[in-house]
Amino acid sequence: MSFCWCTVHVKDIDESIKFYEDVVGLKVDKRFSGGGKTEIAFLGSGDTQLELIGGAGAYEGNGISIGFRVDDLDAKMAFVKAKGIAVHSGPFAPNPVTRFFFVQDPDGLLVQFVEQRN
């Protein structure tokens, strides 16, 4: 398993991209529609990136989650359930190569486990 991204739900994705480019120095790696009026942008390079999610209804909760890449999503889901941890939401499959689900850590932070097939 590896840490893959930190997700921040933002009110204005263009304003947030400008901040992270101009102030932090991150560059947009990819930007695409998340369905409906939602937009998603990944910033930075390498294996660990910042994911921004913006658009109508995209801002929720405390606005932050962290993601970890796993090889086998079904096995990870069985593992967390065996540990007595409830699945918060999911599994979701937004496209043919990506599946994920969320749990909450002891302080309520959303933790995403994601499987990406090639």
C-alpha cells in the first residue's frame, strides 16, 4: 500500500488551482469532469499528489480526506471489516479502472482506499 493523495473539497476550483500554483508551486497534472458540475484536478508530480474537487455540491464535511492505493480493494474491505471498522461509503467505481471506498479514522477524518487497474 502507498499514500497517493490528499483530497481537498473546494468552493472554487479555479481560485484554489491559482493558489496552489502561484503560492505553493504545484502545477496541474490533470483536470477533468467528475460528472455533473463537479470538476477534479490533480496537482504536483510523482506518486503523491494533491487532489482538488470543486463544483456544485462538491464541498462537504471538513473538506479533507487522504487516499491510499491498494492492490486488491475487496481484500482491503474485508480486512477493515474484520478489524471492526465500518465502511463509511462505497465501494464506488467512477470508471472502468478505478474503484474505492472510505472509512473514518478515530478522529473522523475520511480515509480512502483506492484500487487502480491498468
